[in-house]
Amino acid sequence: MKSDAQVLMVGKDEMLLQTRKLILGSYFQVDAAGRVSHAAQLMGERRFDLIVLCRSLSGHECERIAELAGNQNPPPKILTLGAGRRQSCGNGVDAEPVEEVGPVVLVRQVAAMLGLDIKAKGRGISEARLVGIDKLLAH
């Protein structure tokens, strides 16, 4: 069964954003924003449990989203992808930086940050299929 956890993905690479949305959407309720203004609009309309920030965002954009997240009560957790290339975002919020990840690691990381067990909750893409997708994308 799909989790009710609300995840917002923010990044400038539209194709990567949509691919990640499709993968995470098998397990969670996912919205995507290609601009900070769109992310701000979505965050104004509803509360998210987790915000995933893509490496394509500038440090300023990342900090702006973290600031907006900090205004929500309770603030969402923040997962910063490709964090080795810049400072982690999320001053004052529950943030976690990670290096670039494949589909399997991304799903596991999001589930862990949300305190969920994807094996029990996930549907649509099995763990074995995720590993296959991960290998395909690595080539």
C-alpha cells in the first residue's frame, strides 16, 4: 500500500525531476517543482513531510527553500542530493545531505527519513525491479 507521506522534489533538471518523481511516486505522494517560486506556492498550499533538493539548485535557491520549510509547523525534513558539491541546506531544520544516489538508495533514504518500511508499504516497483532500474541508469 502506498504511503500518505507527502514529498516535494525541487530541481532544475526537468527530466531528472520527473524520473525521480515516477520512482518515488510508487511509494509516496510526490509533487515536483522546477522553480523556487513553484516550490513556495506548493508549500503555501499544503504541508510536506520531506523536501528533496536536487544538486541542480544553487546554494541561494537551496537556502531559500530551507527557509520556507522552516516556517512550516512542524517543518519538513530536507534531503539534499549531491551535497558534496556545496554546503548542506536546512539551517535549523531536520536536514540530511547525501551524495548523488541511484533509484534504490533514493527510495531507501526517503523511506528511512520518513520512518517507513518500503518493503511493507511499497507497491508498483518491487525492490528487485528497483535494483534493475538502478543498473540500467548506471550505464
